[in-house]
Amino acid sequence: MSAPVAVIPSRYAAQRFPGKPLALISGKPMIQHVVERCLEAKCFSRVVVATDDERISAAVRTFGGEAMMTSPDCASGTDRVAEVAAGLGLSAESVVINVQGDEPAVHPEALALLAGAFSDSAVEMATLVRALKDEERGNPNVVKAVLDEAHNALYFSRADLPFQRDPGGVAIQRWGHVGLYGYRARVLARLATLPPTALERTESLEQLRALGHGIRIACRVTPHEGQAVDRPEDVPLAEAALARLAW
């Protein structure tokens, strides 16, 4: 099997931060940082930015990256990644890693760990989790993951799960979700055709579509946290996260 392909969905018209893929972070456009982290992971046969905006495509070409234009009608990043994967003509068992375009400090080791999950031929879809901090339990912006004994996802939620009925009972490992995904190309193509589920709409968590339609999600544990850039105020946080990166 050939090495995985990294696809980075990148949209110009973000509501809270229009044009954020081109926002300068430590002197470079954010999208350039994401591409560089993928290259530093040394596990991808190809790194492609998926965008519907020529300004982003032009910026990617300027620093020597590869960009593919996608339909402006893509409803989600997953749909954008699926469109690129279809355009690349990948085989059914090829692996596609969906790398968030607003994570300039994503750790290359985290990307390599996710890509490595597919060395198991039984894995159809995979994501990453990390240890959840106690102070994050009540924060709905930190997504929680509940895993089975084989570290496959049972559920993802913004709520504090699992509920501990006996506060003095056995301590349980709690997991926070790291929003990176990998798929077999055939699974990604199927996901792009599936309707949203009620749970997905309720929690506003796209990964629940896969679980709701019976797609198993393998989870791998990483010590690395990301730093998403959702608003202009997040840029200094991302620059600090970049300064802490070491590999």
C-alpha cells in the first residue's frame, strides 16, 4: 500500500475570521505552517491543500505547495477532502488524512501516529485522543471521547462523559478529542454521501455521522495538543505553540 495522502481543507470565508488561512503567523501564512508540519511528519506521499478560493491557491503555489480547487458548495471540510480524494483517483484502500487548516502548530509526531494507525488493515477510519484535564470536563468546546476496550470510539460529546455515579469509585481515564481524521478512500467517499444524523446535529460534531452509520473509528493516544486559530485573538497563542514545538 502506498503512503497516505494528506489533504488540508482551507476556506477563505470563515465567519469569525475571514481570510484566516492567509493570516500571518510568525511571518508566514497559516496555511504554509500546516503544509510544513505535514512535510515534517515524513509519512505522506503527497500534501494537497483543498480550497475553493483562488487567493489561497495562489498563496500555496507561491511557497511551492500543491493546491486543488474544490466546489464552493462543499458543506464541510470532509466534503472538500472527499472531492480532492476522488480527483486524485486513489484506490479504495488508499489512506487519506484530513489535516485541519487552522492548526499551524499541529505536531508532526501526531500526524505520523494517525497515519500509522492504518498499518492495521482492519482500520477503516481513525482519529486521535489525548488525556483530558480535570478543568476541561465542563467545557463544551473541548470534545470528550469515550472508548471501548480496544480503543475504538464509542461516542463523542461536548458533555462531561462518562458520568461517574459514585464520586469515590474507581477513577477512570478520560479522553479529549484531537480533531484529526484518517480514512480509507472508500470510507471517505461513503461518508460524503451519508446524511447528517440527529446526534450529529444535536452535538454539532461531524464524527458522530460515522458512528451513527456504523463506521468504526479507531483512536490513538497522543501527548500532543493542538492550538486552533478560530479568531484573530488566537494568533499569539498559535505563535506561542509554534515556539514550543520540538521534534
